[in-house]
Amino acid sequence: MKKKIIASLIVVIGIAIGGYMVADQKIVEVTNIESGFMISYDNYQDRLANSDLVVVAQLADDPVSVETTLNGLSDGYHLSKIKISKIIKGEIKGEINKKVIEIREPYFIREKGAMPGKEEVYYGDYTKMEKGKKYLLFLGWGEAWGQYGISSSQEGKFNLDGKDKNELKKYQENDKLLKLKNDIFKNKEMLELKE
């Protein structure tokens, strides 16, 4: 009888641990946070002028989430490899004819502590790049990191093929972002990118 109770208890504990481990891998919460570091733009000329590198690119690999702390608070980013099909402004630092570079995307995934699941944290109205979709990216160089990052959150990434549903939703929610997007794509050089 004791053996059956112990065996049953082991099975119940095993199921509970297995359930927790599965639940702990799922994104259960999405959070958007504002940052005082983000500069906002009203038009294409200002957006272009304040970018170190402007490219047309696609996500080349699965991004890797990096969680850090800043002044004791949770912080982070995603390292994403992009395949560049066209450079509109600038030159890739230290590289000639390089087609794939690693950049920082302004979002990260963090653990929820003892609670099961993970939290996906986005800066501003940013939506992550999706594989197989083409983007216009406004990048800034970070001397401290030695790499490029998407500049000014969602104002630094624009889907060119109209297939990114999450980004389209952000335009419906944010009139200022939609106005900037429309101003960018009314320029002749940008209209050619969408064809």
C-alpha cells in the first residue's frame, strides 16, 4: 500500500513539474514601455537625416533575446541578423559589400520569476520583424555596442510588402506613426521600393 501511495505521489509531482515547464516556455504577457531615449520624427527628411544607415532588408535568421539590467531594472533587446538587399543611405561600418549584419531590435523576452510563462517587452509601438517580409530600416550606430540598432522604435522600421499584420495594426492605433509612414512613402525613391 505504501509503495502505491509513493508511486502515485511521484507521478503527480512529475506531472506538475512537467506542466509548469511547458507553461513556462509560453509568452503569456506582452508589454509596451515608453523610453525617454526615443526621438520622434514628423517627416521623411528628418527621419533620414538622423539615421546612420538606411537599408531595405529581411530577417535572415531567428533573433536571439538578450536580457540585461539598466540601473537595477530589467532591460534588453533582440540580436537579429538581417540580409540587406539595398542601401539607401550610409555605409556599413568596417564592412565592404557585406550583405548580412547583426542589429539590435528594441524588444526582449524576460522570465516572470516564479510565475509560469514569459513576458515579451517592446519599446514604444515597436513590432518585431517577421521572417519572409521586406522592411525599410532606419538604423543608428551604437558606439558602446559596436553595432547598429533600429532607431526610434517603430519609427525606424516600415514593412514594404504590406504583409506584416502587427505593424498594420499599429498604424490604425497611432495617427502620428501613420502620418510619418505616408510621408516616407510619398517620396519618389521610396515609392520605387514598394514596386
